[in-house]
Amino acid sequence: MTLTTYNGAGVPSFMYGTAWKKDATTRLVLQAVEAGFTAIDTANQLIHYDEARVGEALLTLAKKGITRDQLFLQTKFTPVNGQDHRTPYDANADITTQVKQSFESSLTHLHTDHLDSYVLHGPYHRGGLGPEDWEVWTALEALYDDAKTKLIGISNVTASQVALLCERAKHIPMVVQNRCYAAFGWDKAVRDLCRTHHIIYQGFSLLTANREVFIDPHIRAIAEKYETGVAQIVFRFAMQVGMLPLTGTTNPLHMVEDLRCDQFTLTADELQQIETIGL
Ligand SMILES: NC(=O)c1ccc[n+]([C@@H]2O[C@H](COP(=O)([O-])OP(=O)(O)OC[C@H]3O[C@@H](n4cnc5c(N)ncnc54)[C@H](OP(=O)(O)O)[C@@H]3O)[C@@H](O)[C@H]2O)c1
């Protein structure tokens, strides 16, 4: 299934995330694509990701006939405060230059001349948006205007930060990527705002951020009814309430199982039960 952004681009409805895969990144990306994933999320941030190893997998896939246009590639610009000493840009340069250098380095790592989605990993400020955030956003807008990326987005944001971008930006984000806690109604405030502005909400750590959900008797009963696992129920719930989920599994069997989560449909009552499970 494909979702459509407000500017008319298609985004696969499930994404494979490459954080914390280290040396296994290349093998896992190959296995994820073999399992059926067509969208890959990474970041130009060596603390948590290995973008160049994602690129190695892409070279192997190309040799097997899976070409660039068959895949959706999303990566991120990570500001200095989210990097260690291995910044993919001159950390002393102005922010616009940092974004340009990081973007070019991502293209090199991923052996491509454009991205499908380019995301600011997180604002510099916790509350509101400061001058640095606006400078990055303007640099991302320039990449979008130059057709170097089909989409731009932001991650790790509050509802008020998304609202500010929607009020003042030349191009509002096409995607927002957040950690999705059941305890906050699965990030309901941000999801609602995204729905209002036709922004695709990408939910990450749906499993790891919600371990208590796995032992909840209601969700276990729903999983039993559909003869599946709680992970698949969580991913299916995410899709049915309008999210684009990411999975970070390292297990090829889980990859296949997760992709099968669109083979059943939860009822409105079940969606309501899951949406309020952590409140
Ligand atoms: N923007 C950001 O700041 C940010 C931050 C964090 C993550 N992310 C993105 O989100 C992606 C996913 O994050 P995550 O790894 O926390 O996601 P996740 O899918 O919630 O967690 C993966 C963990 O759940 C386990 N798991 C158990 N059963 C599973 C099943 N059936 N399917 C999938 N996983 C199962 C996995 O174990 P097994 O390996 O044994 O399956 C693994 O330990 C990351 O790779 C990254 O791309 C973005």
C-alpha cells in the first residue's frame, strides 16, 4: 500500500528502520528488501546509524535488479548536538553549509543523486523553534525547491513545534517522525495536527517504547482473535489510525510477519481500545 503526501508523492505504508544495526546494517537491509520492504529509514549520524552500509546494500540490490526507483530512501540531517566528533560536515561552518555538506555526504553514502525524504533529526530547541531551527528548515526547503529531495520532514517534535512550522514555513513538513508512546495516546496531539495539515505521521519505537502493551490482556486477546502476535496488532493499529509505522526488527521472520499485518482489519471498537490502552 502507498500513502500520498500533500504534494502528491507516494510513500510506502511501512518502513524499515536501520538504527543500531552497526556491522549488520548491510545484511539486514538486504533481508528487509527481500522480505518485501521498499522504504528504508537511516540518518547521517554515526552514533546510531551506518548510512554507508545502507548504501552497500543498495549496490548489491542494484546488481540483483532492484533499482533506485523501486526503493524509497529517507535519511536525516543531525545537528551537532546529536552527533559525536564524526560529523558529516564542518561543525564550525554555518548551519546552511552544514546541511548542504551532510546532504551531499548522504547522497555519496547512498549512491544516489536524490532522496525521497530528508528529515531534520530534531529541533535545536525543546520548546518552540529558534533561529537555528529556522535556518535548517530554510536549507531543507531549498533542497526541496531544487528537486534534490521529494519530501522534507522533521523528527522528535512537539505539537506546538509542528504548529509553528505550519504557521510560518514556506513549505510545511510532508512527514513528521516521532517516538510513539501509548501513554500519550500514541502521540495523539501530534498525530491530530498532522492529520489536519495532511502531513504523514511516521511512528517509531512502537514496540520498544511500549513494553507494557505487550502484557496487556486486552491486546493479547485481540492478537489471539486474529491468530497473530501483539507486534502485528500494534503495527496494524498504527496503519488503521493513519500512521506510517517503522519497524526496527533484526529478525527475518519478524520482517515477514510484520509485513503481513495488513492481512486483517481491526474493528472500530478494537482501535478505540488500543488507542486508549496506555492512558
Ligand atoms: N528519528 C529518531 O530520532 C529515531 C529514533 C529511534 C528510532 N528511529 C527509527 O525507527 C526505527 C525503529 O525503531 P525501533 O528499533 O525502536 O523499533 P521497534 O520496531 O519498536 O523495536 C524493535 C525491537 O522490537 C523487537 N521485536 C519483537 N518482535 C518483533 C516483531 N514481530 N517485529 C518487530 N520487532 C520486534 C525487535 O526484536 P527482533 O530484532 O528480535 O525482532 C527489536 O528489539 C529505527 O531503526 C530508526 O530507523 C528514529
